Amino acid sequence: MLEDQRDDMQILFDDKVAIITGAGSGLGRSYALFLGSRRAKVVVNDVGGAGNGISRSKPSAKIVAEEIKSRGGEAVANFDSVADIEGSQMIVKDALEHFGTVDILINNAGILRDKSFLKMSLEDFELVLRVHLLGSVYVTRAALPVMKEKSYGRIVMTTSVAGLFGNFGQTNYSAAKMGVVGFMNSLKLEAEKYNILINTVAPLAATELAKQTGVFPEKILPLLKPELVTPLVAYLCSEACHTSGDIISAGGGYYAKAQMVEGPGIRINPGEEITPERIAQSYDNINNMKGAISFRNTEDELMVALGPLMNRS
């Protein structure tokens, strides 16, 4: 009886099917093992590639799937690439063939090809966009009709502080990760009427991918375990979550919402002469972020920016 009461208080994933991309190691592996331990049926996707996207033979997805099963869970390994439309469809097809549906999608797969912009090949720029941004688009596009049909879904995207705030030598990665945020911002509005919630995590974790960037001081790496990001992601995947469109920075025990905000700005009567010189004189006030607010969608922003003009007409 006590066991049943404890289970009632836990966030569990009974009868839920989760697809986790890039789940052969690091954050994805941690997500997969945790959701598997909480009774989710897990599709463990990973091409087995190194952090730079170059394939290697180690079947990491299979190892993680076997680990879930060895602990009494249900899992299947998938080795298709998220960067390929047909591969992304195969990931969802595996979920349907083995478990009958898709309830949860965690878009986690990623690679790095870091260099300063002028030293970076455009092929490397495009490849990173294809894996991080288009990979999220492709798998989401394949899974969304299943979720829509059943009027239920939880999708977690992965952004980065590099995308939100910038990081030297990561123009490709930063562009892709900020693109993921834009994708979520609009898709959440289309999906909400089907009870499909979409949120985004910005992980701070000492994965092999993150160690390549050198962004974290060596002494704090042991404190940035992927397992400290996982509870936040598990919550966003669960029925207990009722929000959509959030961006949460998570790592080392730190959890905080990040969002785009707009300052109060200034308003110049369109009937007056507006010159570059006047903008220069007013720029400190234009740049002032005191009292900044966020908007749920473009319509809300336009009402603030253009509402007085519409009321005047």
C-alpha cells in the first residue's frame, strides 16, 4: 500500500512512448535511462557518431537500449539520422512498429564543427544547421501527426546558451540553436489546440560535446552532470507539465526561465520628421531595457508597438 501511495506521487510514464534522439551518450542517454526507469517505452536513437558528426562503429544506441531492458524497462535502438528526412521518418516508424504510438519526443541530437566564421567552411555551417535545426524539424514533422490524432503530445527541443547569448567560434551552432527557439515559438501556437505542448531546454552539462567547446572551467566539470538536467526534461515530458513555449536553462542544480523581452522604447509621432540624427539622440532611451516585457506571440507584440497607431486611425 505504501508503495502504491509513493507511485501516485511520482511522475511516471506508464503506457507512454518516448523518442529520444542522440540518446547514445551524454544528455540523451541520461534522458533515456531515466524515462525507461519511470516506465516509458523508449526509442533510443543515435547514429553512433562522434561529436563532430563523423561516424564510428560503436553501437551506442543499442547499448543504451539493452541497459534499459536489463533494468526491466522496454526500449528499442534506432540508428537513423535526424538530418535526413527519410531517416527521421524511420525513427517514428520504429516507434509505431514496436510500441504502437508516440507520446513524447525529445529532440536532443547534435554535433559540433567549431571555428571562427571566416575559417569555417559553409559545408560545416550547413551540416550543423541540418543536424540541430532541420533534424528537430524533420523528426517533429514525422511525429506530430501521430500526436495530433490522439490529441496528446509532449515535445522538448534543445537550444543552448550559445544560441541565446552567443559564443565565440560557434556561429553555426548558435544560429541552429536560436532557430530551434523560433521553430518552437510558432509551432506551440499551432499545436496547443491538440494538447501538444512544446518546450525547450538549454542544458548546462559536461557532456563530451560540451567539453569540446572549452566553455566550462575544468574545475566545475564534475558538478555539471547530465543527470542534473534530466529531472527538468522529464517534467517537461510529463502529464504534470501544462506549459508550452518555455525556455529553461538547466544545469548544476540551476534552473531558470529564459525569454525574449522588449524594452518600453520610445514613440515618435509619425507625422514628425524622423531622421538618423534624431534616432542617434534618442538611442539611449531606445536601448533602455528597464520595464522590459515578453510577448506570447507576434500579435501581442504588434498590439503594443502599433496599437496606438491603430487607435488613432
